[in-house]
Amino acid sequence: MDHEDDILKEEHSRLVISMNGISQDPGKTGKAFSEVLKIFQYHLDREEGTVVPLLSYLKERMCKGGRTVDDSLVTAADNLSVELESMLEEHRQIEDLLGRIMDLPKEKQTEMALEIVAELRHHVALEEQMLYPAAMAATELIKLKKKTC
């Protein structure tokens, strides 16, 4: 596993732990984070099974001259093609819930809640602006390699 893969998985883990803690709080903030956590956990399992291997392939192709396209990469590419739209929809659902948290009265918004909201928004932006496009580029390379080899 690459260092970058570990970083993404560590960030996912850190966000899950943070949200798990705050979702235990009584009230609307805890309830909202509980809903976010439910979506996020389902989402990250699929992401780590599609985006992460495709990014590893892209890095190896660029840095080491290539990698054999095995069945697991083809599966990840096929799954990403199918799952990407629903993963983006999950981001929209998470953003809606984060918006609800930010709309709560200021006294209900703990410093920890605000930090988690900021981290999640940063995480989503990173995925949508960098990681997903890179994973889709890897998917196109895999499809091309499958056709020509």
C-alpha cells in the first residue's frame, strides 16, 4: 500500500472517530452528525474499493512506467464508473446535513462541530476536484489498455 493510500484511509478514520464522538451528543447537532456518519461510512467503503486502487495504478503508471492491469483494477474501474454519480450524490447529502448543522443557533455549534464541518467540506472538495478526476483518468487508461493489449 502506498503512503498516499494510508493518508486517505487515516483521514477517513479520523473523520469517523470525530463524528462518532460528536454524534453521541444529545440534541440536533448529535443527530445531524449521526446522519452524516451513516452516509459517510457507506461512502468511504466504496471509495476505498474504487478510487484508492485506481489512484495507486495512476501513480505507478506515472512513476514506475506501468503496472499490469489485473482483474481487481478492472473491477475497481467498472465499479467507479457505476458508483461515481451516487458517490457525488452522497456528497450533496452530506453537504445538506452540514448546512443544517451550520443553521443551528450559534450556542448549539460547538467548536468541535465547526472543525468537523470544515474538515468534511475540505475532504469533499479534495475528492471532487482532484481525486475523482484522477481516478476517472485511471479508469480511462485501464479501458484503453484493455482494448489495445
